[in-house]
Amino acid sequence: MDPLRGLKNCVAFLTIIPVGMDRDGINQAATYMPFFPLVGGVIGLIAGTSVWAFRWILPETISGILGVAILLLITGVHHTDGLLDFGDAIMVRGSRLSKLRVLHDNRSGAGAISLGIVVLATTALSLAGVNSVAVIQVMVASEAAAKFVLVFLAWAGKSACRGMSTPFVIANHRQSRWFRLTASLIFLLIFCLPTLGLRGVLISLSAITTGAVMLKVSTSQFGGITGDVMGAANDLTRMTSLLTIVVASKWL
């Protein structure tokens, strides 16, 4: 297989960047899923550079909001749609089957709206609290961390039902599964450690913790992971990564 073709399909799957997805693009993206943190780094670079530029003419809070808007634009609101569905499903009382029905429902209820507002607002405000000198590096690292968690979930979890998560889970449960996770983690650390040092370590630990919590919650509530769970994990990891930096900046 061609790694460059695989990387192209990862970009096409995760963003709206017009690189073109192959006919078997989903399977290609699943096969080369360890590249996801690399794509996340590019997304973070674009958004982070935009936020840095906005801060020359706009207040930090507005720049943070616009930064989140750019992230949503680049990703086509793909993951945030999963976050909203997750918010509705997690509030349902009943069997796993009833929760899965709500998870796959296109309508948005109180749980979706509440979780969406909290996560996006916290992300924007946390981004506003990041120092301008480090905002690009932090956004690169946080987006790489968000995409690493997708790899972690596919590697550690099982599909709750056949759907978008299935090819990724299958690909990451092959014999080379430890190599795949290690390669993805190395890509994450490349984005975190050289420019952020200890703060990069904290972002990595925050991402792993968020992924572990999401895995436990989704397994308990739905019997495994789904595409929506992975989308929710992406946005939640971005938020916790930025929050970690804001908290760490008060002590480091």
C-alpha cells in the first residue's frame, strides 16, 4: 500500500480540505489511522496561526471564539455532530439499545445542546487564556492529541454496532496493533515535547486520560464505541488539552 495515498485519505476523512477521497478511502484512512495526529497537527497549525493573527486586531475572547469556528470549518463539524449525539444518548435512561437509537438519531435534544454549548464555550475561553507566544504550538498539540485519542479508542475498544467506527476498530486490532498505537503516540509526542516541554507531557497525559474515560463510559453505556463516540472524544480531548494548558500556566 502507498503511505502517501493513505495520508491523503486521512486528510480527506478528517477535514474538508479538497484533496479528494478514493473509492476505498474509508478503509485507507482506517489502515493508515496512525497518521491521524499528523493531520491534527496541520489542522492545529492552520487554526493556531489564524488565532495568532486575530489577536493583533481583536480581543483574546473573540479570537478564541473565531479559532473554534475555524476548527469547525476545517473539520466540517464532523466531530461536533458526534458530540451532540453523544450528549443526547448519555442522558437517556434505559437499555443500551435505546441509548444507541438516540445516538443514531439526527435530532438534537437538551442533552446535545447543553453539552455542545459547554464544550465549545469552554474550548473558546480556554483558547483565549493561552499566551499569544505559545498559541500556535498549543493548538497544534491539542489537535494532535484529539486525533491520537481516536486511534486509542479504535485500538482499545470494540464497535458497539456496525457503523463508521467498525473499519477503524478492525484495522487497529490486527497483529500490528501495538506498532500502530506506538507510531501514533510518537507522532503526538513529536508535536508536544520539542516546543512545549513539560506542558506537552501534560497535554499527552490529559489526552490519554480523556480517552480512557470515554472508553469506559461508552463501553458501559453503549457496549462499545461508535463513530459518534469517537467524534465526541475528539472535541472533549481538545477541550481538556487546552484546559490543561490554562491550569498549568498558573503553576509552571
